[in-house]
Amino acid sequence: MNDILAWGLEAIRFVQRFSDPPLTLIMRSFTALGTAYFYLLALPFVYWCVDKRRGMRLGLLFFISVFVNGWLKYATMEPRPYTFDPSLAMAKESSYAFPSGHAQASATFWGSASPLFGAPWGTVLALGLPLLIGLSRIYLGVHFPTDVAAGWALGAAAVFAERRFGDRLERLLGAQREQIRLAVVAAVALAMNALDMRDTTVSGLFFGFGAGLVLAPRAAPFSVAGTFGRKVLRLLVGSAGTVALYFGPKLLVSTIEPSDAALVVFVRLAIVGFWVALGAPWLFIRLGLAKDESVVDAVPGN
């Protein structure tokens, strides 16, 4: 163990000196805001009910950021703190430690979503929530401080890249034919799988979501506008479908041969991503929960 990790262990021991049941409950609550289940509901909510364009960019950026995090974990293979000192384990994780996925994902999500809240709340959320989520990971003994700092830095870099190049990239892709954009989505997903075939979850989500976004303007051109009640119903109906598609087929994966598992996971998550981007909006229009923008635009005076 090197000096940096040794220092990290001492930092965790110092933080845990202040542990007590109420504080532990608070820290576990902040950690829950950085789990996949939170983003499984939060990302579609932005896309379906708040700002479709921001939701599209946020989703794609988030998936790429999460993929980079997973790839770096396998590249570095850094053990968790409790591997060196089991007494620090207030929680357990199955993956490697560096960089912190919770820290990186929260910095990416809240940083990219901050324009939706305006000033000063956007800044408060973009800085405050990743800070608290990252600190909760140190407190629970599942990450070294350096893991968390690296996660914050990578998340901030992802947000900076999206702010700096996002508009230009969106215009470039928007000028291409549908087939070209689908090919780009497929190429990125293929590159993800080529770099890491051990977990095809993120590449599947990216492919399904990206393909759905390409086809949605023609197949399901929905508007996020609507009454509060319709938005609530959108969230309930869409989330029910997301949960069913995410967990339902997952029960069958255990019966699949290991050699086929990666492909099955990719297809299952691609279906989830496609549902969020296109399937649910198509259903919203059919159920009258969202307006069809193509019909609205065709009405004189609109």
C-alpha cells in the first residue's frame, strides 16, 4: 500500500470518529442519491417533464461519463479501503474503488442539470450535492478521499466539455441524415464494448437511448409542456414501464449461459434506453398525456 492510500485510511478513520446513528442515516441517504436507481428515475423525469433538449444532452453525457468511470475502475483495479482495514466497512461494494462512481455521476448530473434551476440554486445543487454525496462515500468507508476527488474532477470535466462543445456537436449531428446519426450512435456503443466487454450495461443504455433520440422527432415528437397533473401521470406511466423493462427481463439473465450474458445485458438495457427516449413519449401522445409537436406546429397560428 502506498503513502497516499495510507493517508486515505487515516482520513477515513478520522471522519468515522464522529459517527453515530443519526449521522450514518444522513450519509446513507446522500449515498442513495448517487445510486443507479435514482438516475433511472431522474434522467427520464428531466427528458419527459422538464426540458427535452437538456434531458437529451444530459442523458448522453451521463452515460459516457459513467462508462469512463467503469473503464477506469478496471484499468486501475484499486481495492476498497475496507480491504486494508475491515473495521472501516460501514457499507460494501462489488466494484473497484478508483475513481468514485457516486462522486463522478453526481458531479456530471447536477452540473449538467444546473441550468434548469437558475441562479443561485443551480450552483448550490451543482456544488453541494456532489460534495455531500462524495463525503458520504468516505464516511461509509467505501472510498479513499483521492477516489472521491478524482470522481469530482472527472464529472466537472465532463460538464465543462458539454458546455464548451455541446452546441457545436449538436448542430453538426443535427445536420446529418437520420441514418448517419444512427451509425454514429452504434459506433460509439461498439467502441464502448470494444474497450470493455465485462459490463455492457452502459453501452446498452447509450445505444438504446441514442437510437431513440434519433428516431423520436419523426416517430414521437412530444412536447414537455402540459399541466402539473399530466406531467405527474407521464412520470408515473413512464417510470412504471422503465422499472418493468429494467427489472423484468433481469430475472431471466440468471438462466443465460455466461458466454451470452454480455449480449443479453446489452439488449435488455438498450430496450430500457429506447423506451425512455421514444417508447414512453410515443405512449404519452397516444394517451393524451403529451401533445404531438408536429400536429401543434401544423395548426395555423401556432
